[in-house]
Amino acid sequence: MDLLKQSAESLAGRIAYLELAPFTAREIEALGTNAVDRLWMRGGFPDSYLAPDDSGSFDWRLAFIQTYLKRDIPALGPRVPAETLHHFWQMLAHSQGQLLNAARLASGLGVSGQTVARYLDILVDLLLMRRLQPWTPNLSKRLVRSPKVYVRDSGIVHALLGMPGQEQLLGHPIVGPSWEGFVIENMISITPAGVNAWFYRTSAGAEIDLLLELGPNKLWAVEVKRSLSNPHPTKGFHLACEDVKATRRLVVYPGKEQYRIDPFTEVVSLPALLKTGFE
């Protein structure tokens, strides 16, 4: 954004936008058996992931958050008190993977709903937050129409919540939503141009964590599970897949094996799925 502001002329038709994502599970899997868990815990920023120990990684992320709030964001234009934005970011981390509840966030901050929307727009524009929109073409169903919100880097989630190591994380209620956001970011990072990413939820409880619209009549439904022992999707997932007529059903879990649990549904590890891509 800073570089674009320095240009005195229009760049329309002469510029392409390429998002440079942090490290992905596909890129670091060869580094060892614990590489993906380490990436999930520390996040994908190079200095955080490559720190000599968890403590050094955590300290780097805390410094990143502080510097971004106090220097980088004000330098880009938005005039928001750093302490207020930090509190807002922490509230969003606690709400990882949940439906956006602007009224609750506004009440917690003591601001209006319009102000919350503006703060969220800032963090989305800076690629710090993801606002995942609901898939809503089925007008015969009562569908959830609020977006879900995710802090995009899992390491930043854990830093905002004060969890320096995996021991603290595994005993915290955020463990499932954190893993869900991690998987979703990794999958979206390798999607070809033109692919749309959504989630799906009805008021009756049918839900798909990630719905990838790869083309006409090509919808992939993804359920994210942290469990190793029983990574089976809920009944609501299957009902949702029938609603949207999903052409492929996937359960992504932290294990190594790949297998089918029924004729329609595959269980697969994140690295394996990222390797095969969208074939």
C-alpha cells in the first residue's frame, strides 16, 4: 500500500497483484515430522517459524504486533489508537472461526457497530484478518448470512492470546478454531486464480467449514477436524453437502493416513492435500 501511494500516475492495466503468503505446510513438510505442528504453533512468518526456540518465536510475534499497531498502521493512514486496535484484535482472536458479532464487539470496545466495521476493514485490507463470506444461493433454506472471521496467521492468534507453546495451546478451547483457521489459510493460499472460497451454514445446523467453488458444477466441501482418533464429519456436514450438491467431500485432519470413510467422503492430511492441489 505504501509503495502504491508513492506513484503519481494511474497503474490501471499495467500492474498485477500477487499476494505473498507466509510459509505453508506444503513448503515446510520436508523439514521433519513435526514441521507442520511447528508451523501451526509459530505461524508462517519466516522470523517466527525459524526462531531457535519457542520463546524466541513468541517474543518476535509480540514485537511484530506492537510494531504493526504503533508504527506501521498509523503510517498507512488509519488513525486508530494502538491500544484500542490491540484490544479489538485480541477480541477477534478469541472469536477465531466464529460468526462476526459486530454488536458484541462494539459493546466490548465501547464504540458503534459502524466503527467496528471500519476497524475490521483496516485489518482485512492489511491481510491480517480474513472475512470468510457465507455461500447463499439456496434461497429455499434459512441460511446464516453473517461472515466468519479469522486471524490469518495462526502464530499471531497464539501470541494475541498469550500462548507461547503447544502445551498451553492444546489445553485451550481455541485449539480447534485455531487449527481450522490454519487449514483454511493453507488451502486458500494455493487455490488457482478465480476460485471462490466460502463457508455454508443453515439455521438448522447443516454446516461446511470451507466450500471451494472451483468452476461450474465443481464444489469441494471441506470439514476440518483436530481429532486423530475419530475424524468423522458430523451429520450436518453430509446434509450441507447434499444441499449444495458438493462434488467432493474432504475431512482434513492432523494425521498421516489417507482413506475413505464412505463412498463420498475422504479423510486426508493437510500436506497430502496441498501436494495434490486441485486435481
